[in-house]
Amino acid sequence: MGRRNKKGRNITGIVIIDKPTGRTSNHVLQQVKRLFDAKKAGHTGALDPLATGVLPICLGDATKVSSYLLDADKGYHVTCKLGVVTDSGDSDGKILSTSDIPQFDEQAVLDLLPKFMGGQDQVPPMFSALKYQGQPLYKLARQGIEVERKSRRITIYDMQLLSITDDSFTLAVRCSKGTYIRTLVEDISHDLGCGGHVSMLRRVTAAGYDLKQSVSIEQLIEVAEQGLSALDALLLPTEDALPNWPAIAMSDEDIVALRHGQEVQVENVFESENVRLFAADKSFIGLGQMSEQGVVAPKRVFVEHEAQ
């Protein structure tokens, strides 16, 4: 028996959702997919159920660039509740220990931040979606099982102290992919002498998108009542997904070669090795990798019927 065709529309584009707290990213993704009646959808990096904020969702052929968005830098606002350590590193977890909070002030936090700046190795928490022998770590953690995790290289580009109270501090963090903010906050809180956990986490930027471009699920539902065309008007073009990648206009001959997996020589050479490819009519063709000699290799080139 042949595979049944997936239901839904061949709609392509990116919608930025302001994810609500208390829901998984996948649950939000499936709701957005249903509202748009999209045949295919994917997100570009999950947020914890506790977390809110920027969740880019790719529809249709935009899913083919989602992995590159996943690799992009991100920005967060995070509040650490001091004196309480949980198994998950956030307020959704079980309390492991409590302790008195030593007196601290703004300067005490500011003095600690440089230690956590720059490139560093970070061990992912057990409460994460990373897999061990096919099992997500968080499932093992819920069974009380802890396994050894390999550290990963991350970069904290910037941290700013936004506010403090008697038992908390709030930071703005700009970081590389793969950074676990819960782990970062735990480490800072232990250095303050009492430990702590994430009580609020909001992603404010991801892959060049920010909260100003986002819509809430409630807003999306309201727009959906006006019809699919009103929803489609919210979609951002796929080619705008990687604004830091230079754009190159390709000839028809070069496009044919790229679609057959061949490299092509171009006149304009950019410092960035990652480039966006466009046809003469400015339609988006895909993504390429450029050498210092101006040779472009196909990285993700759409076939003709996929072109935006």
C-alpha cells in the first residue's frame, strides 16, 4: 500500500510565535500548523515549558533552512530565585535543597559575571532533550538516573544585570547555540554562596528575530477567524531568515548547475562563507557556501518547484 499524502496546504514562510509559559514547544508548533492548515512545519529550537518568548516556526519549504536558524545566536532575560535548588534547575522541578541567602548587592553580582563570559565548556543538565542510548535525558532524570554527559563548547557573548531583589537577580544574556541558561544561572548562584534556580526565562531574540516581530497564540487565533489569507499575511519570507548571510544573484545557467550539485564561480566575493542565492527575478533559490576564491558550492538549493 502506498503512503497517503499528507493533508494540508503547501504554504511556505516563517511565523514568529511568542510562546506562552506552561506549554511545550512541540504543542505550540502543532497548534500553529493546524491554524495555518500547513502540510509541513517545524520549529528552530525548543524552549522549556516554563520559558516564554521568541519561537520561530517554519512552514512548508522554510523547514529546509530551519537547521541553520537553530545554529544561530540567541538572547534571553532570566531571573534566578536564590536559596532553592531544584532537580531540573527551574521552578518546574522538585526541590533538592534550601539554604540561607547571604547578603549581596548589585556589585556582588556584577563582580561574578566576567567569570562566565566568553568561550567555555558547559555540561548539559540531565533535564534536557539530549539523548543517551536513544532515551531523552529528562526521562532518565525523572527515574532518578544520572549518566555522564560530555561537555559542549558554548560562548556567552554578553551579560547585563537588569535588576536584583533580596532573593533574586535578573540578567540579560546573549549566547551561542547549545547554551543551557539553567546551568549558567545555577553556576552563578552557587558562586553567590547559596544556589538557586530559574524562576523566569524569556527568549527575546533568536536567529535575528525578536519579540517585536512575534505574535501570541491568542492573537493568531483571532487572526485565524478572519480566514487563511489573513494568517498568511503574518508570514515572513524564507529568504529573510538569515539576514547576516550576503545575497548573491545567480544566472540561470549557474542555478541549473547548483541544482545538480555542482560548484560555480562568481564575480562578487564576500568575507562570509555562507551566502543566500537568488535568481535574476529575485526569487529565493537557496543557500550556498563560498570559498575565498569566489567558488560557490550548493548547501541547500531548492529544486525548481520549491523556489520561493
